[in-house]
Amino acid sequence: MPKASPTPPTEKSPPASYEDALKELENLVADMEAGQLPLAQLLTGYERGAELLAYCRAQLDAVEQQIKVLDNGTLKPWTPT
């Protein structure tokens, strides 16, 4: 009877918030810096870290844009372009 092929890693969903993304990113960096991960996990961690970093940057950019449209003490809704 043939062995079942290993299940490919599931893609992680986007973080629920900026804070969740930052916490996960910090944990990934700590694990990678510890130097105890196999090469395959390092690569996976690096890819996930890049995704989390992009998410955090996008969140910060969105907040920055909202602040820029602040007018007369009223924060106007911002829509991405």
C-alpha cells in the first residue's frame, strides 16, 4: 500500500490586527535568532515574516493617510487608492 504524500503546509490567514501581526513577527524573529530551526522552517518563517511585515506597513500607511486628511479637528474617512 503506497504511503500518503505529506500534506502541504497550510497558508496562514492574515492577522486580526496590527498588534497580532507584530507579536507574531516578534516571535518569528526570536525563533529564527535562536538558531535552532531547520532550514525548511527558516525559509517558511522568513516568508511568513515578509507577509507580516507587509501587512504592518500597509496598516501604518493607512493610519498615516488618515492623519493627513485631518481637517479642522475632524478625522475624515480614508479610502485606499
